[in-house]
Amino acid sequence: MTQTDRIHALGYLVAHEINLENLKEDKNNIFLMREGSEILSASIEIIERADSGTIDVGFDFSSDFLLNDIDLSTEAVYKSKVETRLKQDSMLTIETSQRKGRIKVRVLYFTSGTIYS
């Protein structure tokens, strides 16, 4: 007799490092997240600081939904307090006018699905 294990949620980590000097626009798309995704954690790490300026992390429907006015002049990790379920497919975005520095955006989320093993 064989046993079947079922997993009903799949976990993913988006970890995207960005050199701000390579940005062509103030608002930039990072990653498409599917409807129903359960976001458990979001953070931004300032790896290489800028002289000044701020950055927002959010979605196409609200650019500062996860993190708002994060100071780019201090090397640190900033964590969002938002945990949510996406009601529609949404593009993860960053928005800043600063073109100096390097950041890393991380989002831990789960999607529904079933895997049989």
C-alpha cells in the first residue's frame, strides 16, 4: 500500500537585488504575483546607501502598500507589517526618484495548489 501526501499551499520567496542607477523610470515593476497569493512577509534591505531620498514598495494598484517612504540614506533592513491576500493578479513595484544605491526586496508568500507525492 502506498501513501499519498498532499500539499495544499506552495511557499515562494522573491529575493530581487536592484542597482538603482540601472532604473529608467521612477516606478518599476519587479514581479507578477497571482490572485490568491497570501503574503506573509515583505522587506527591503538597503545594501548600498544613497545620499538622500526615499523608496516605496507596493503593487500596481497602490505603490506604497507594503512599505512607505523608506529612507535610502541608511543601510538597514525595513520590514512591512502588512499581511494580506491578493484579490487580483498584481505587479510588485518599487517607486523612487533616487538613482544611487543598491537594494534587495524580499517577499515571502504562499499560493494555493495541490502536489501529490
